[in-house]
Amino acid sequence: MSTSTLGRFVLGRGPHVCPGAPSARRDVGIAVSYWLERFPDARLVL
């Protein structure tokens, strides 16, 4: 790669997008829903 192409190098879009990404997003949403049902008092700590 030359330095001129580095500015346009993007992962996650275009021809190099992961075909499993939509499924992974759905799975995370389901997991978070179950987590919140099981632990309703859970809080995010940063």
C-alpha cells in the first residue's frame, strides 16, 4: 500500500464487509435483552 491509498482504507464497508455482521448485531441485541431481563438492576460502569 502506498501512503496515498491509506486515507481511503476502510474496513466494514464496501467489498470487504463481513457477511456475518448483521447476524452478530442481532445476536448482541438478543443477548443484551436477556441480560437485562435476568439482571434488571445492572448498571453500566465506565
